[in-house]
Amino acid sequence: MPHELQTFLTLDQAIDAVAADFGQYGPQPDLFCKIGPLILGNDFKTGISNGVKRAWIRPNRNHPFTPVDDTALGFYFIHALETSKKNAASIAHICALVFETSVRPGVGEGRSGVWIESRMDDFVCKRCGNCCRRLENTCLREDRQLWERLGRSDILTWVKEEQLDTGEVQYRIWIDPQTGKPAESCPFLVQQPGNITFYCTIQPVKPLVCWEYPFTKKHAQHTGCRGFEVNDTN
């Protein structure tokens, strides 16, 4: 597998990536039932509560099993992963289920971690514009600095700087300068005349998040990307 189709994450980074997946895609009941035993062992089980299949956890051996909703369960899983002894093989197994791809334990730059296949080898951009019209994004400080150096006030007008509670600065795109609200579509997306495909008018200087999208096949499938569709003539 070429290295450009793999991503190496340390064990801590892998857990952060799992947490990001939970945050982005929300509760994933079927997935949670699969990874529950891997994370909590015998302190996890599924059962029926009020006629509905639910996940049950046991905080410790001195407590009975109690049902937990999927949102809380995701947080509980991450807490358990962060506070338990990390095993590369176990983390690789969990990541394989979470990211729906092949993951193997390994070493990168002398550190233990996991190698994750992106499954992007079959990706072909269909220029459908779904990512530009549906996703609310942020850009990096480096993106903003590039636009400032180039004098791209046309782009900077659509960037909003926000101060987070952590003290860090977040740069949100694309925020309508007239309304202060997120635009329904990237303002630099244009439809090809007489065609159903689209193109980017700031392609050479578009944000890094746009260059990297979609990050994985799962990310594509969960965010409306058509890049893995077959027999598509567009």
C-alpha cells in the first residue's frame, strides 16, 4: 500500500480521531455495539429497554448494568480509551471498525501507533459540487495568511475570526458578509454553462480543507460525496 494512501497516527492521535468521528457523525448505534466489547470488555452488553435495543454498561464490578443513550456512550468510550492502558493491536481493531477500512498496528518515526488506509485509491472527483454546497468549514491561519499576502480581499471578506473559550482563534468560512450567517454554498463555486458539473474559481488558493476533502471513503459517503460512485458519466 503506497504511503500516500495511508495515514500514521500515534495511539493518542488515533483516539482523538475516533472522538472526532463520533463528534462529526453523531451516534452510531450499530458501530457502538461492535466496539463496546473491545473497549469495555465484560462491562458492556446490549439489552432491551422499553422494547428498544439499548447498550448497557457497568461502571465497575460493584454496580449493576444500566442502559445508556448513544450520545453519552460515545463520550464514555472515549473516556475509557483515554484513561486505560493503550494497546496498538486493540486500537487498530477499534479504528478499523470506526473508519471502515484496514488498519494495522505499526511504528512511525519511532513511535507506536496505527497505519490507517484511506481507501481513496478508487476516488474520482465528479465535480458535483456537493462538498462545496453542503459542508460548513473552517480554514487554517496559514490559509488566511496566504490570502492576506496575495491581497485577496474578495476571499477574506467571507472569513470570520472567532475567539474560542480555549483562547484559540478559529477561522470560519464561508460567512456571508452581509448577513453574518453561513452561506448556503461556497461563494466561489460556479456551475459549468450548459452542464451539471461545477468548478472552483479560487482553485490555486483554495483552503487546505478543500484540497484534502474527502479524508477517507467513510467521510465521503457520510457527507454526500459522489467520488466513489461507479458507472457515472458526469
